[in-house]
Amino acid sequence: MSSPVQSTVEEPAILREVKPTVLPRAVLVGHGRDFAWITDKICSIVEGKTPVWWWWCFAVACFIASFTVAGITYLVSTGVGVWGHRSPVNWGWPIVNFVFWIGIGHAGTLISAILCLLRQKWRTSINRPAEAMTIFAVVCAGIFPVFHVGRVWYAWFLFPLPNSNEIWQNYRSPLEWDVFAVSTYGTVSVLFWYIGMIPDLATLRDRFAAAGKKTRAWLYGFFAMGWRGSNRHWSNYEMAYLILAGIATPLVLSVHTIVSFDFAVSLIPGWHTTIFPPYFVAGAIFSGFGMVLTLMLPLRAIYKLEDLITQYHIDCMCKITLATGTIVGYAYAMEFFIAWYGSNPYEGFAFINRAFGPYWWSYWIMISCNVITPQFFWFKKVRNNTSLVWILSIFVNVGMWFERFVIICTSLARDFLPSSWGYFSPTVVDIFTFFGTFGVFSVLFLLFIRFLPLMAMAELKAVTPQADPHAEPHTGHGATGHDLTGPARPDQGAQGAQGVHSHG
Amino acid sequence: MAEPAYGLIATFRTPGEVMHAAEQVRDAGYRKWDVISPFPIHGMDGAMGLNRSRVPRISLAGGITGFCTGMSMIFYMDAFDYKLTVGGKPFFSPMFAFPVSYELTILFTAFATIIGMFVLNGLPMHYHPVLNYDQMRRGTDDLFFIVIEAADTRYNAANTRALLEKIGGSEIAELEA
């Protein structure tokens, strides 16, 4: 049976040639700025005179931080009873605040480690402040469990050090896992931050030395470890950085997983669920990006960094906030579904109680801030409106604090036995201590932006178009025709080395 | 001044120039030489003929040490030195020992990686002849340099200078040791 179609069709069904679409590369450094401009821009923040606004902010931050100092001084001199948590809610605000701050830190590690492994080059302009945020958030987080142990002078019992009782720590408890997770997280974050900063400290050292400021050149030089930009060093440095990114990725996921184990391993309704680890990790990244936006947008405006933190960067951050916020919303829905589907009356009650019980207001604040707020980021108009993005990011921060409050307080306040139900109210000391941690955080962050390179200059230079050795037009000399073979040529490297051996 | 020079330094303006030049220095058979750049240039390791970094081996050793430390520490403390009965749970199981061992694996790997990087790079080294070059501050800013050491067996003040000129280096200068 001959088909008439076959004879009439002359063009083949498959195109002879497919021209790949040229997708425009996202501009990571605006206005085609050159290397020297990047150096001057970032270094001028450290080298210039301390701006007046900085002193004002620093004074206000110190004042706010004094609330934590006052709260804790009163607590230590009186006893943990001055905090509002008591049976049945023994994990009141301190643990809420601990999880809140530790979660904020996670975006910093996500940006510096996970986006590094995924080769998201837009991370370069925000990774340094985000890592700083991580470290300072861990500092704020650490305050709460340390003082929550009651007699803070025994806090070192958390670590496996020989003590006079000769009893070791109980490694069957997730709380002990948490000690290791959080202290490892803090340590590795500091190391990662410092290693990333070494080349930039060397830049500052050289600039201060050239300007004749010997003390500062010595100080920055001390921490720059004698870095001289040698490619033999860069080779090991880049490998070390990659490995650190590779281990920081499972680390950041494990830290909030273990934090969620503090709850999930218990038997309290509303806590004892398997969804907790991924749900906590998504929430942590969500809150962290909220905080990154809250911090970076004012900095961008103050220091005129629009060429380094471009609209593309803001778009990316908004989209991650949207994605993780939606995951969190899904987790809220799934918790309800499983509570119903699991047919456990206590579990079912815990969730009805969350949404409609005495803490209903906190539940609906959480839902509106965490699920509804990020949905605005679907719209380009919203993402382009920097002030609006900043306001929405504040809502994200508020919402994520309430999420931890809802999880901890509603579950503990009404568990199995109605006769032992209670209602948690914070005391003034609770409020002071928590409010003050924003001051502690701000003091540290202000010191960071004043004295350390705000952005990773070396990394920013490396993502500019002119940093690509193959991208530029040939100038004649030195062209050996290697360009077509691509950048990675281990075989040629080996040949070169062999050639050397035969000469020797 | 009878003191011999440390070597010769040449300046290059762009990453492309210094990379092509590095390929030729490599092909000329030099071994004790270096490229100075304000940021890592993609593909420069190949252009210099460097082998893969040995940092990962040190990291791996650190990671294994960390994991074993965690497991043996928990076994020693809870199942050997002072047996603590908690909730009828076993004195030791790799399951509950895992989270802590996992964190220690990461902690030890991080320290091994960083110490390994410093040791392999010979840092900290606050005095180096290259750092005395008056234009050096541009090497952490926006310029690129090639340094050929006098200690290289193929080094010859005149010939090496000629090579650096041929491959496009400018402002060729002698570095004091």
C-alpha cells in the first residue's frame, strides 16, 4: 500500500540543522566594571572614614544588645525561674529563639556551599556577608541553650570532658547530638569564612602598605598569612575551598535535621513526626534568605553596590525564598493531612489545637507570613520593587519565629493529659533577652562591614567576562592555538611535566 | 651588592596574556617559576603544567580519623569506661553513635583540609622576595605576573629575560633575594 503522503512530502520531518538558541548570560557585575573598580569599591568601605550613620547604628545596636546582657545578668543572679517557661511548657522562648537563630544561619551556608557546588555564580557577591550572618546568628543561637541549662557555670558538662562525677555524656540523646552539630557548624562556618577571606585580606594589606598605614597593613597582613596570589597556592586553595563546600553541604543539612530530632525523637504529639528533618531544613533556608534580603538591601543602597548586587541577584534570592516558603507551606498541609490520616487522636487534637486552640493567633500569623507572603514573589513587579521586597523579607523573619513558637509551645502546652495542660506566657526577662540578641547580631555585623572586606573581591573578579582567558580577542603575541581545546587540559599538563623531566 | 637575585618578574595585563605566556614558560622547561594573579584563572593549572592538588588526600585522612574518633569515643565513654543505663537502650550501637561521628567526620575533615592547604602552600610565610616588588600590590588588585626563580637550573639572566620579553611580558625586573 503506497502512501500518497510519502511522495508529496519533500521536506524531511526532521530539521536538517538546529541552531542553538543563544541565551543571554546573566550580568553578574553591572556596567562592565573592571578589576580595579571592584577592588576600589570594596576596599573603600574599609579604608574610608567611619560614616556618621555607622556610629549611630552602632550606638543603637549596643543599646539593644545591653537588653540581653541585662536579661542574662538577672537570670544568672536569680535563677532560670525568671524566664516564663514552667511545667508543662519547659522549652519556652529560649528554645524557640535558639531554633530561630540557628535557622537564619543556614542561608549563609547554603549560599556559600551548596550554590558553590551547583556553580551558581551569582553567589559571589552575597556569600561573604551571608557567611558573616551565619556566624553571628550561631553566636546568638548559642546564648539560649547555654543559659537554659540553668547553672551556666556547668554548661561545659555538655562537652565530653572528664569531670569530678566521672560520668560521661549520654550519646543516646538527640540533645547531645545537637551539641556536636551546632559546635561543628559554628567552627566550620568560621573556618570557611576565614579561608574565603585570605586573598581579600592580602589585597587590603597591600593597599594599606602602599598608603603607608603600617599598623593596619601589619594587622591585615598577619591574618592574610603572607598570601601572594601565587597560582601554585591558588591551585591548593581552590581545591580546599571546594572540599569545604562539599563537606559544609551535608553539614548544613545535618545540623537542622539534628535540631529537628530534638523534637521528632520525643513522643509529644505534634513533634513525633518523620516530616520534621526536611521541613526544618526548608524552613531554615527560607528564614535565612529572608534575613539575607533584610540585611543586603539596605547595604546595597547605602554603599551603592547596585553593580555588584544586581536585580538578577535579588530575583534569585526572591525565587529561593518563594520555593522554600512553598515547601514549608506544603509541610504545614502535610502535617495536618497525616494527623487526620494517621488516626491518632492525640496527634489529631494537637493540630486542631494549633489552628483553633488558645494559640490560634500565633498559628495564623505563621501561615500568613510564611505561606502567603512569599507568594508575592511570583510577580516580577514585586521583585523589582526593592522596598517591597525588604518589607516582605521582614514578614518572613517574623513568620519563622512564630513557626518555632507554634511547634514548641502549642505541643507542650496541651499534650496527653488535660489535667496537666497549661498556657505559656513569656516574662519581661524573656522578652529582654530575645530582643537584645538583635542588638548582639547588629553589633557584630556592623563591625564586620566596617573592618572586613564586605564582598569576596577575588571571586567577584573571577566571574567577570574579562576574567575568562579565552573570551578576549587575540592580541597576537603568545597565541599558541590552545584556545580550541578548552580550559581543562590535564593531558597537556602531564606532557609539560614529562618534558621537564627529560630535560633534567 | 654581591647578593644574587631571587629571579625575574614580568608584568602582564590580562588573564589571556598571562595564560598564553605561562604555556610557553612551561614548554621551555622551567620548573621553579610561578604565576601571580589576583584571582584563580580558570585553566591556569594546565597552562603551568601543575599536577592535581594533593589536598583531598589530607582531607580524606582527616575524615576517616574523625569518624573513628567519634565511634570509639562513644564506645569508650558509654559502653566501656562508665556503663550508663538509660531507658533500657543498648550501651553502644553504631546507630545512635552515628550523628556525633558524622559531625566529627566533618569537623576533622575541615581542619585537615585547611591545615593541609596551608602546609602544601608553605603558608604562613610573611616574608617573600615577591612581596618586596614595588608593583606587587597590583598582583592582588588587577595585574598578572610571571616570576622565574634564579634557582631554576635553566635560569640564565639574559636568556630568561629574552624569553619573558618574547612571550609578551612588560616591565621585566630583577627581584632581590
